[in-house]
Amino acid sequence: MLTSRLARLKYNFPLDFFHPDGHVVFSDLASARAFADRMSALRRDPVSASDLYALSLLDEAYHILLRHFYSRYTGVMARAMGMLQSDLGSKYDLTLTRFTEEFPPLSVFRGEVMAGVYLSTKVPNVGDLGHGVRAAAVEEMLLINTFNQNPAVNPYKELIDDTAISASAYPEFIKLLLDFPARQPGSGEDESSQGETLAEILTAPIKASPNSLEGQLHFVMDKWGYLLGESFSVRILRGLDYLHEEVVRQQGAIDSSQVETSIPDFTAGEYAEYEGYSTDKDWMPRLVLLAKNTYVWLDQLSKQYQHEVKTLDQVPDEKLDLLASRGFTGLWLIGLWERSRASQRIKRRMGQQDAVASAYSLHSYDIAGDLGGWEALNNLRARAWARGIRLSADMVPNHMGIDSTWVVERPDWFLSSSSSPYPSYSFKSENLSDDARVGIALEDHYYDKTDAAVVFQRRDLKTGDLRYIYHGNDGTSYPWNDTAQLDYTNPEVREAVIQVILRVARNFPVIRFDAAMTLAKKHVQRLWFPEPGAGGAIPSRSQYGMTRAEFDEKVPEEFWREVVDRIAAEVPDTLLLAEAFWLMEGYFVRTLGMHRVYNSAFMHMLRDEDNAKYRLAIKNTLEFDPQILKRYVNFMNNPDEKTAVEQFGKGAKYFGICTLLSTLPGLPMFGHGQVEGYSEKYGMEFRRPKWEETPDEGLIRGHEGRIFPLLHRRYLFADVEQFLLYDFYTPNGSVDEEVFAYSNRSNDERGLVIYHNKFADTRGWIKTSAAFIDKLSGKLLRKNLAEGMGLPRVGHVIFKDYVTQLEYIRSCRELWDKGLYMNLGAYQCHAFMDFRFVGDSEWEIICARLSGTGVPSMQDQWKELFSTFEITTEGKITPVKKRSVRKTAVKTKKAPTAAPSKKGNKTPVKSKKPKVSAKKESSKTKKADAKKGIDSKAKSDRKAISKAKPITGKKGAKGVPAKKKTVAKKSVVKPATKKKIVKKINSK
């Protein structure tokens, strides 16, 4: 890019910026930054280095395109210059001379040669254009005119301003040149048909994107990229990355909280995705995790129990007993490690006088001294484990505190540069290091909040070595100013981090990896070593970019896969939980082998009532691989999000979604203060709560009645082998996407959950499941509700709603044929469990009488209709069936079954019957059944019902009449006789 003589004089640019022909050549972005800073120092508005770099790339692209134009139309430049000289006469030389004086090569600018003499010089490699340096000057004049007509260049017009030559024949010169016909005699017919005029080539990018250099470069790449060559195309892609970085730096990164939650579609990713699940230990599916901000929790315990609780060993046994009684089996203690002292100093300087350091800016992986150290942890861990509670800790693998032991002793383990990435950065603020060996300085503009630098300064006070170490950053917000980013292209770093993880695993059976997705290979490269054209996530990192092949050579294996395999071999009884987003959830558990992964879609979509989207997310997962559902961590809030109360309230919607949290496959995670109904979001630097809040006793009672009983039954809901999601069909035949209905099973137990996540009423049937993949056959299957729940085809089923505490009875045949009919109000929820089967005619009467209505007790219904009782050996009162009384009081011989008569299905009782072989008897029975219309499956179900467990649904429980021998309906005991029999039984 040529710059004017006046601009060079104004800004006093060093001559080493310029090529001998007068072009500014930016070898990299650093040189463009130096050039831009020179200008910014004398301008009110700062100059963008990335814009200047893009402008120089556009200039080079034009030169390349013009070379292709000349080669297509052989001799066109020579003919054009001949035309100019003929039409302009002496003005031709005068105009070229004036232009060369105002846009001079170095020799002319330094006064070593006159412009006219320079123009007569023969320059190698331009002789093919016909007139040596004159042809080059004509080309430069054409481009200077083009840039002056380009609105996107206006902020930097003083560099290429052509006002000084406008008094010459320059305007006429340009008009004649652009009007010169492009298609000249001698061009091939095919070539001519594909060609563009000179004016079309020069103006096309401007017309495509008049106000954006970035848009113009995109246009050039899209339209003419094949002509530019691979090397220059890579430079353009890098230039586009620099422009994107500049936008991020000036405007800030994308606010991830405002990004719409996406639905996983499990399409092939950039890296190979294969099935590599880690095997669960038996306790892992039943884990229910409760998060606690450690310092805040200890302060709350001090107030609750009215004595000092400052260290981990002082946590009261009563609190641990309470957690266990509620069904929590895991306790995630946030902020256990020794924190960065620099982090605390920064926060206090910024006005947070009561702050501790951030829980994720770590000095070392030792339990904090003010929490009691390792000894206090060991005490708490033993007491918690005695109650079945496992402790969980964070591991922060991507960065350390800016004054951490590793920053002091192993600075080469961090991403850094020997020079500041932006010359405008300054590091004159206080030394944040307590270690006499190094000085640590935050970039000055952090303190007045006018900039968020991507680096901090580390100075070796002994050797004077100066490094600018990058802050931790995930590209979605500002850099984390109290952290230092580790370099995962360094194999030493990867092994050092793995050793820390192994140490943590030996002390905590559950490890949560913070921001784990940032260490997946694709994101390590995207953030820190971007491919050409893929940069811009973190300002200044595009200049360190690599191709995919170069990066794969540096990082041959996924770090997390290596971690999982090492843990499995060395500390196998450890559950690894990844905080991962960006549609990587399935990849993290299925391919990388993490035991569990965050499922933020649960919180976001259910909160926003994007019910169709969340049901689709579940359906997609079921069709791809249901095992992924089992490995999700579902939550209604987490330490980085608003509290559950703020997002879901305290009413029916909260409890409905909390029921889903407790009964969907996966790992339920409850936030700090969620059960108590606290509204304050606790920062990672909080030492104690800032709000005075008391537990909401009503909300706690709601959990005790509706949620905690479900947590104790996690074994029923945690797995996916028997999990089915159902569509809810309304009377008009459409699916109501606002209703979540699903069932699960574990051995002989069944659960069915139905929730309407909408402020509206609805009604309809649940009958058919969504499709799910059968991994053996590779086919998509569906199941009927009754089939999925393993219901018999005859008899009745009784079940209890753990939301309303009511019991219901339904006909099994109806559930097979029609499904389950439900009327649902706004945010109405049901959690049906304790399914047990009964097959007597009395229950059919009760079912018809209730007509779908729930009652507190089915036994009470029996009592109301059939008022005869007996006392069991356990002292419980249970009804005596009328047809069963005779068995209790009178010993009878079993009446053999005869084939049904043609008049009906009554089987007459015969006193004698000829003996027949078992085979003949079986044959006769089958024929008899066939006449009755009973299939073998129904008969099998009926037989199963006759042996069914008591209606309490508990194995071995008593309180329900045993199976009675069938007697003829004629043998009915008279009421008076019944009373005598019962009296006799009671006396015994």
C-alpha cells in the first residue's frame, strides 16, 4: 500500500516500514500495530491495526488480480499506455511525475533521485508490462484512485489522499484508463466470455460491502480466492481473524448468558467420535449432589447452631445427619483449595473489602489453612462417609492464579509472549506478588475499567526476564484477570496437571472439572492456536495460529481421554464430572469417557418453557444413544447462574421441575440454598452471605413431602435401560409438547412421572413411547405404555402418587388398549410409584366406582365396600374376600376344572372326575381357553396376578389376603356364619 509523502512527514514513520518502491509492507500484525500506534499518538481517534493490515491485504490482492488481468488480455497494459500517451500528450509524463513526487519510492522520498529520473529507470520483472517503472506507476495511480473512492477507507484517507495531484491531468488520466476497452483483439473467445472489465474488477468488492474492509476481503476470497494462491489466501484469512479480534477487544466477547441454548443433534464433529464410555461403579448412578460454597456455608452453620464453625472439622454431625436423611449422597464443597493472595488484593482494591480470593484462582492444590487444612478435611470426610455421603471437590485444569507457585517457579508452563501484544498496555501498578523472586503486575486499565487486557506482566527480579502471560479465557466474556493460562501444547504441562488430578482423586471420590470444554482439542486450538480463518476468539492469539496438522502434531491425543484412562488405572473408584457446554456434552461422556457432564439445557429450556425443544433434545438423544442421558448432570441452578428461586419461583412450577430433576436419568445436582429458598447468588469470593435470609420452612416442608422421598428412590430413575419418554395426545389427535411423561423401571419396581410445564390446562392420553435406538439391531423401536411398564394384560393395577399422596386404580386392559388418560392443570405434576397388581372382581367394582379418581387409601375403599376383616400375624387389619372365607374356616378339596359348557363360562363342580393324563388335560384346557377367547399370554398374565405380591408392593410384606382356592359361587357363606368365623379367628 502506497502512502503519501505528506502522511509520512506528518507521522514521521521510520523508513524500515517501507519497501524501496514506497509500499508499506506489514509482515505481521505486530508491525501493523506499531504503525497504527504511531498514528494514534497524534490523532484524536485511535487507529485500528487490524484495519491497516486489512487495507494492505486488499492492496496486495488488487495487484495479484491485475496480474491475472494482464495475462488474460495479452499486451493490454502496453496498448493502454500507448493510448494515454497519444491522447494526453505531454500531460502524460507530467501526471506520472507529479504522482511519483506525492507517492514517492524511498529513493525519491530521501531526495536521492528526481521523480522524472526514477520513472525512466528500467526495473526487472516489469518489462513484460511494456514500460518499466512507468507501468508500475500507472497501476499504483489506478489503485490510489480506487482507494479514494472506497468508503471503508475513509478513516485512513490521509494515508492515500490524492488531493495534491487532482490539479494535474490525473482525473482525465484515470477516466481514459478505466474507459479503455478490456477485451482486446487477440484474446481467446473462451477467455473473453469469462472476463471482467478493469473497472468491474476494481469496484466489485466496494459494491459488495461499501463500508467494511472485512466484507471486501471476504468478497475477494469468495470470488477470486482460487487466483490468489494458498500462501496469500492464508494471509487474508489471518487478516480476517485480526479484524474479528479487534471487534472482540473493542466490544467485548459474546455474553454467553444471552446465547440461545442449542439442541444436540449428534452430527459428526471435527474429531473422531467413537463409543468409549467409562464403566460406572454401583454407587455412581445413585449419586445425588448438593453444592455448597464452603466459606458461606460455614458462616451459615455458625449462625444456625449458634457456635463458631470456621473449619471443616467443625461441621456439626447433626447437619450431616440431616443431609443424609434428605437423600443427598454427595457434597460438593466449592473453594477448598489454597487461593491466590493476588486475587484477594485485586478484589479489595476494586472495592470488595470483605472478599476472599476467587475459588478458581488457585495458589496451590492444598486445602486452605483457614479451613483447617488436610487434617480438618480428613475428619469431615470420615464423618460424611459414615453417613453414606461422598465429598466432591473442584479441579481447575486450564489455569492457575497469577501469583501461584507454578507462575513463580515454572513460567514456561504458561502461554506468554516476550513483548506486550498491544503497545497501548501499561504495567505500572503495584506488585501483586508476595514472593521476592518475581514481580506480578496487572495491566493498569483494569483498575479504572477502561480495558480488559489479555495478559499480565511477570518480571523475574533476579534475571530481569520479562514475560507477558495470558490470562485464563474461554472467549465468551472478559479475561479472568486473576488467572494465568496453562499451555497445553507443552507435554510437561499435561503430565503435571494429570499428577494433580490423581492426587485430588485419592482424596475425593467425586471430582468436578471446571470449564472442561476449554481443554478439548478443538477448543484449545480455536481459542489459543486458531486455524487461518477461525481466529478472533481471544484478541492477539491469531498470530500464534496453527494449521490442523501442526496442532495435531503438538497435541496428538485428547487430554481428557488420557485423564480418564489414567484415573481408571490408578484411582478407579472416582467419578469424573465435567462442566462442559458448546454442544460437547455427548462427546465428553461417550468418547472422552467422563462419567458425568453438565446438562445446562435442562435448566434453561425448562425455565423458559421451551418444552418442545427440550423434549426434542431428549428424543434426539434416545435415537442416537440413550446412555448419554444417564450421564447428564441436571440442575436448576449452579454457582455461575441465578438462584433457583429467582429462576423458578417457589410454587408449582418449581416443584414440578424439581420432580423432573429428581426422577430423570442422570445425576441430580442441588444448588447452595435451593432447598432453603435463598435468593442470594453467592460470588466465588464471598466469605459470608451479604443478605440476611432465613430458611423458608414452607418450601422445606414441600421438599420433605414431595422431593426427598424421590431422592431415596434414585435407583428406580437413574438408569436408561428401561426409560421411555411418551407423547401426550390431546382429544384432537395432536401432541401436547408442553407435557413431559416418562416411565422407568428397576427390577419389580416401576415409576411414571407426568408434568405439565405450562400455565394452562390440558387433557389427553399417554400410550406410545418416543422412538429409541436398539443398539443390538440398530433399529428404532417404540413401546406401548403398558408394555414399557411391564403390566399384565388382565386384572387391575394400584399405584400411588407421591405428589398428592393419593392412590389410583386402573384396568390393565385399558392401559394396554387406550393408555392412561389425564387431566392436567397449570404446572400440575404426578410421580406414580408403588405399582401392585390385583385381579379380583371386587377391585373391578372399586375401579368402576372411583372412575379414575385418586383416594388416600385403596384399603379404605375396600373397607367401605367389603366390611369383613381379619387380623394378620403382624397385627394388621386386612379385608377377607367373600369367596375366600370358606377357605379360612373350612377345609375343602380343590374342585377340578371342567371344560366350559356351551351355555356359558360357568364351571359346574363335580364330585368325581375320571383321571386323564397331563398331556390330554393340557390339550383340553387349551381348547377350552380357545372357546373362551383367552390367549396364552392373557392366561399367563392371569396366572401371574394370582401369584402377585401384596398390594403394598413391598417384597415379603403382609397385610393382603393370600391366594385363595377357587370355590363354586353356590358355596357362599351366610353373613351370620361369617361373623362366627371372624370371631373365631380373632380369638385365636
